[in-house]
Amino acid sequence: MTRGDGTSDRSRWPYGLALAGGFATVVAAVLNWQGVASGPVVFLVGLLSGVVVIVLAIREYFLVRAGRLSLLALFLVMVVLAAGAVVWALRDGPAKASNGSVRIAGGCEPFMLYGQNRWSPFGAKIMDAPRRTARQIGSVAPNKILYADGWVRTEPAIPLNPPPWDSDVWFHLIHDEGWVSFPGVRAVPTTPDPEQGYGEDGGEPAPVLDGCRAALR
């Protein structure tokens, strides 16, 4: 069936698909901002939408008619919206707090931890992301109380440590204050062991509760 403007019903479905793709990209970006959708999800949605729009734009370039110029302009608008949404959502990777630390989605009620006081160097580093190569933004004194509201698994802070101190768990501090590694904290206060008299007994490990697992925003 052909419409009065010379276009057929069959040829119109790609335009609706392009519009839906652009809208889905914007929605994904909003969900990323709310901590529901991760950056890679937004990128994937935007990439698929962009492929559709680019293919249709090329199609219009070769098949353009006076009655389709407005549709071509609409495609260009959707390209800008889709690209802008993706760039905005992924501009810094995961969402970050004002101090630059990576934020989380999920987690649990705050629970207590202590800076480790067993082995030198005592205390713990506060990092801006749950990785050993992240930027240090603070420190925790030995046996100092701190509060975390979730944890994630990424990479071991000290891979050569004996178990369980080679864990890849990182704890997220409340108020987005940063991250501390598993070997950097304990469940209870500890006494120093600079001479390694305790051997591999590093004290009671920090609790890794199932209900506190989180995801990076």
C-alpha cells in the first residue's frame, strides 16, 4: 500500500525503530543516573540505536526525496540525542561523588570496620575506586572505627597475600567517602605483630555479608 506522499507503509517501520532506539538510549541514560543501569548498558543501547540511525541516514542520502527531508532532519536530531546520552553517561566511567570516589548501587545498612593494626604498614588507604591502582584520597589509622555500606569484588589489593588476605573484596565507605580493601580492615581491633610472631593470623577478617553486596554505578 502506498500513501499520498509516495512512501509505503512498509518503508515506514525503520523510522519508528530509529525513534524507539533514540528514546531507549535516553531512558537508559536516566536509569544510569539513578544507579539502575550500568554505563556499559547505556553504551550498548546507544551503539545499537546509532547503527540503526546511521544505516537509515545513508539510505535516505541515496533515496532522498522532497517529502523525506523532514525525516532526514529527524534522524540527525536522534543521532545528536543518542550520542549525547551515551557521552554523558560514560563521561567518567562509573558515577562518582564530589570527592571523585566511585559510587555504588545497592548495599546495606552501615556496618562497623576497624583499620588493621596487625602488620606494617598499619592502618589502611582510602581509595577513590575499588582497585589497587586507584587514587588514594585518604587513610585510616590503626584500629580506627569506620563504617561501610556495601562491598564489591574487583581485584585483590595485595595478590601475594596468604588467604583470606588476598581477597578481591573492597568495602565502600558511607557518605561516599571512598573505598578500603579487604586486607586493610578487620572486624575487631587487633594488636601489632611487626615481628610476624602470629604467623598468618591477621586477626578476625571483616565480614562479607551476602545482603551487603553492591554494584558500581
